Amino acid sequence: MAKPAPRPRDAELTRRGILDAAIAEFSEKGLSGGRVDEIAARTQTTKRMIYYYFGSKEQLFAAVLEEMYGGIRAAEAGLRLDDLAPDEALRRLVETTFDYHAEHPEFVRLVSVENIHAAAHIAHSPTLRGRNDAVIGLLRGLLARGEAAGLFRPGIDPLDLHILVNGSCFHRVANRHTLGAIFGVDLSAPERTASQRQMIAEAVLRYVSA
């Protein structure tokens, strides 16, 4: 007799548990070092169940990336930036980006892993492409509002601005261990985190300033 399909609520809880375990496993050990057996052990499920939901280890890793990118895009989408003046909105966006990276070092590690694999999993994900296009549209609109208000200089490429914002926030998390060892500082210390958060926001606003 065939085993009945999981009920929708049970299926969602199982899928959520597998994703959470996979985020931990892949962020700690990478795609090559991460093991489906370990993910199954973390969730008290089976490899067969993981493959039932995700198909393969590579597809599970792609789902993990979609989950993590979805988190930062959701944080941006919930900011209601149109209710703020353009410069205040841009500051809020930078601070939110900074906070997401600081609070989710596993996101930074997973993106670093994907870059080692030459973006092989992101390249085949239409979901990821669409979600990340959204932030460029958000920045494009912000820049247009700021330029119209005489606050931002013209001609700024939204992708370049995205790289500036994310690069600064990403670098301090991705390299916190080497920077800490070389310079003898704790980049996670609250006072340094607050100072760098303000520094990056001010640097971005000065870059776009008219």
C-alpha cells in the first residue's frame, strides 16, 4: 500500500526544517563539503525525504540561495520608502542592507560559496533573477526621485549603486575573521558595528549627493 502524501501543513513544516538545516550545513561546510546525511540528521528526517522535496543536493542548495536572497529582498520591499524623502529613504535602505548582512553571516558565506561555483545555481533560477531585479528597480526609482528633488546628481547607475552598498556591507562580514586577526579588532563589537553602519550610510549619501 502506497504511503499517503504529506498533509500540506506537515509538508510545509518538513520543507522548512530541511531548508533551515541545509542553510546551517552549507554555510558551515560549503556545497562540496555539505552532506545530505548531515542535513537529514539535523532534521531527524531521511535522505529520501529530502530528495522527495528538493530532487538533489544541488537543487537543495539552489533553494537555500533562493531563501536567503528572498530574505533580504523582502526586508527591502517592506520599507515603504516612498513615504520618505529620497535621501532619508536611501539611508534607510543602506541601514537595512547593513543590518541584514550583519545579522545573517550565513547569507554572506553562502553567496561566497556560490561565487566559488561561478554562480552555477543562481544562473538557472528565474526566481532569483526576478527577485534581484526588484532591488535595481527600487534604486532606479529612488535615484529618479532624488534627482528630481535636486538632492542627487544625475547619471548614477542603479547597479553601480547596488554594488557600492552591498559591497561595503558584505566585505566587513565576509572578511571579519581575517580583518580581526590582522588588525586585532572585533568587527562584531556593538560600538564598531554602529560606527561602520553610520560610515557606510554617509559614504553612500555623499556619493549620490548633487
